[in-house]
Amino acid sequence: MNPSRLIPLALLALTACVSTAPRIAIPSAATANCESRSVKQTAIGSIVASTDDMVREGTYPGDAVLRKLVMSGGGVFAYWKNQPLLVPRTAKSLGSTERYLTLTRAVITNQVNVAEHWRPIWLTFAMPKGPVTVLERAYDIQDVCIEGQRDV
């Protein structure tokens, strides 16, 4: 067999392996407590991408409670205008037949379960009847702030 005939097949196979899922964009806005440091935008996307796609038991405590938690212990409120997120199990839990939901906000605190290597994350999705906020677990436990001093 001529090896040059295998090259097109190999390229076709590699193309099939490439993910077509939309990347998580840098948030359009973020409110964080990073003291004298800056919020690490790429960390936000990485943390959101690490969720387990499973709605957890929990009632959203409200923005005021979570802002206080973010301001005292670190974290971020991140906002997107129209971020598709592949969460088929979450969508099903919310009564949607779609595989992607539109993420509009993530609330990430620096409260981490170090022993089990996860953190709670509140995700808000745009749904036909209005925004819905759910609790999930994220397995990327990096700090949302850049180490070192912020340039002023």
C-alpha cells in the first residue's frame, strides 16, 4: 500500500477529533475582590469549564450574601452577554432539550473543599421564562486573582 494514500485519511481522522464546542470567552464584566491584585480572566473560564454539569441541592443565598463572601474571602462575579456552555445534564434538569445553555453569570468564591478538590459555583443561565441560577461543583480550584501586585 502506498503511504501517501494514508495521509488524507489521517488528516480526516484528526479533523474529526477536534472539538467544535464554543470556547468560554473572557467575561464582558467582572466584580472581584483581589485586594491589590487583579482578577485572572483566564482562570474564570477555566473554573467554569471544570464544572461537573450536575445541579446540586442548594438555594441561591442572594447577591448580597455572596458579595459579602467574595469581599471577605476573595472571588468574583463574572458576567457574559451570550456565552454558550455545553451542559446537557444541567439543561435536562432545567427542563430544556438543548445541550447548550446560555451562561450569563458565574459567582465563584475562593471557598474550596481542598480534601475533595472542588469548589461550589453558582451559574446563571438565560432561560425562556427568565434567568435561572443553579449550584454546581467546579474542579479547578485555582485562585481567581493574579499573584503579585497590580500595576496602577
